[in-house]
Amino acid sequence: MAIIDLVRWSPQEGKTIYAWRFPETNLSTYTQLLVQESQEAVLFSKGQLAGKFGPGKHTLNTENLPILRKLYGIPFGGKNPFMAEVWFVNKLQPYNIDWKTDSMSIHDADYNTQLPLVSKGRYGLKIADAEKFLIKIVGTKSEFSQDDLTNQFYGEFSTKTKSTIVQFMLKRRVGFKSISAHLDDLSQYLKMSMMSFWENLGFELTQFYITNIDIDSSTEAGRKVLDAISTQSAMSITGHTWQQEKMFDVANNAVGSFSKGSGGLIGGLVAMNMMGGLGSGGGTGTGVMQPQFNQPAFGGVGNQDLQGQHDQTTPQIREVYCSNCSKKFSNTHRFCPNCGNTYNPCPKCGTDNDSKAKRCVSCGTQLMVANAVCPNCNTPITDINSFCGNCGKQQQTGDACNRCGTILSPNVKFCPKCGAKRTGSL
């Protein structure tokens, strides 16, 4: 077996190699070792670390490899052969390692539901400890490339990345709508959590970026979520509700059947009724074109008797839209919890109206200026009557609060609803 006189490594273009093993092991104390810039050479003999060499030209003799005397009993001087593996480690800093994760489920703070998310980005690694890297990762391979790195640690890397992203979004209550504004903070958060993982393998994590977090469209569940978000955005822009959109679909189908002759007169009448042509009294206020200010009651059919009439003894609880800020709130509130605007309900449909409005914006009912409200159902009372016209509750006799209109008992000095001082005489 011929003794090798020169040991060197010239990396090929177009492929990122982290470590390469010289194919021959028969060396001598006259063998020349040539290490290029950005490289480090590591020698192993009989399973032990024999020496490490930086850039430059080195002679493998007992002066720079004193362990040879211990392993082989080689004296000073002479051309003495020995067996050793020579590894070349590339210490460049590649920044082009792309990564991505598969689907991860998270309870989103914006949509208040489970969302399947995927993420991707880029990171860079530098070999900081060549000995640790070769012993813990490379093993018996003849070379170790970037593909070997990503394939070997994909499972651990993906699991830790997904777990850290979910923790960040849950702890800081960052939802999907605003996650793009936090990518820089999230990248730094991930880098700090991943540094110890790579340091234990002999690497230094130089860069780490998250370029995108999106809904996983590769699954049926993800596609349904994207469709729902798209539909919600469209409804938010046009101002209609999900129920109204479904009624539009049914009405369009009925009109289509009627135009083809398959629906007959009944199909046409159903379509006209849903579009508002055959509402109560022939008006348009009860059809599908009715604005979304008048929302369905939470109580459902349980609040109606067998004839379909509302139970007048129990106030119907539902959500209404504020006439000032357009945010939804329960009709049990006296004021909008979002902007503080006073709730001015229509006596017929309950829609909130502007205090200066003369007719309801939803059903057109004429509005009257109230000087009091029923303490049981908050219905405006135009005159201080003995009974409420909506729920029938008997009203207290006495003055009305000049701020909120609540009927005051004869012996009170301050309004129990708003705290205003009574101005009338006791």
C-alpha cells in the first residue's frame, strides 16, 4: 500500500458540503496536509482525536502530532508510516437553508376557532466545534452535505419550530389576522429557542427567519377555513349576514325553477315572498332584503306560543347593532358597551335608532320621543302610564329621572339606575 504524500480537499461548485473524509488512511510523518481558507482538518487515529489544523500547509510529524509516539511508538526523525482518518470541515456560513413545517393546529385568537397553519422560512448555520460536529452527527459517512443535515434533523426541527410558534401566538394572543406584523419578533423568539439545539451539535445558528405563516390549503379542513374567511370578508364589505346570503341562494333557486316552468306558481310566490314582496302588509320590511340591524332572537321558537305570537310577559333577548358604531350588543343593555351610545329601540322590531330619528331605519315604524322607559323591558314610554305597553308590567308612580327617564319612587333622592340627583319635589 503506497504512502500518501499530500492530503488536500477542493470542494466542488454547486453543492454545500459540511464535512469530507480523505479516502486514504496510509499516511507518514512526511505527509503534507494542505488546508484551504474557511477549512479545518481533523485527524482521528485508532478511534482517538489525533490533532486539528487550521488553514495552511502542515507536515504530519511527531512535533505537531505528539500522540503518534503514544499510539505507534514513532521516534523523532525518519519517514515513519501510520494510519489515520483525515476529515476536512467547511466553516463557511451558508444562508440559503430553506425550511417549512407541515400543518399545526392552533386555537386562533381572532376567529376563536381551531385553524390549521403552515409556516416556512430560512436559516444559516456555521460549524463552531468541528470535533463535536464530526462525532455527534457525521459518524461513519464519507461526506456530510446540507441535504444530509436537513433530512437527519427534520423531525426534531419541525416539532420544536411548530411548538415554539404556537406558544408565541397563545402567550401573546396574536391571531392569524395580525401574525404578519409579528414575523420579526417571532423570528427572534424562535432563534433564541433553537440556539441551544444547534450548539449541542457543534453548530452556531447565525440567522433565522420566518417568511410566511398561512392557512394549510392542502387539506379539506384548511380549504373550508379559507372559504369561510373569504365569505366573512365579503359579507363584512357588503353588510349582509350569513342567513341573508342563504336566503338569497334559496330565492335564486326558486326564481330559476319558476323561469324554467318547473316551480310553477308556488315557486314564484315563494321567491317573491322571500324577496319582500309578500311580507306583512305587502311591505318590503319582512323579506330577505331587510337590513341586518334586526337580528334573530336567541330564544328561538321557545319564545313564541302556538299561534306564533311572542310571549308579551317575557322580554325577547337578542343582539342589535349600535346606530353609532355598528357593533353588536344585547338588547338588555341600556347603553352600547363599545361606544357608550344610549340604546334607542324601535317599539316594533327593537332596532337601535339615532336619538333624532323619526322613523325606524329597519321597519319604518314611527318613533316617538320618550320621557321614560320601562324598568322591566327598557321599552320607551311616551307618557307616564300605569302599565308598560310592551310587557304589561305595572309602572311606579312618581317623577321620571331627567337623565335616563326611569320612574322614581316618591321617597328617593337619587336615580337607582344612573345615580342622577332628583330634580322634582319630594
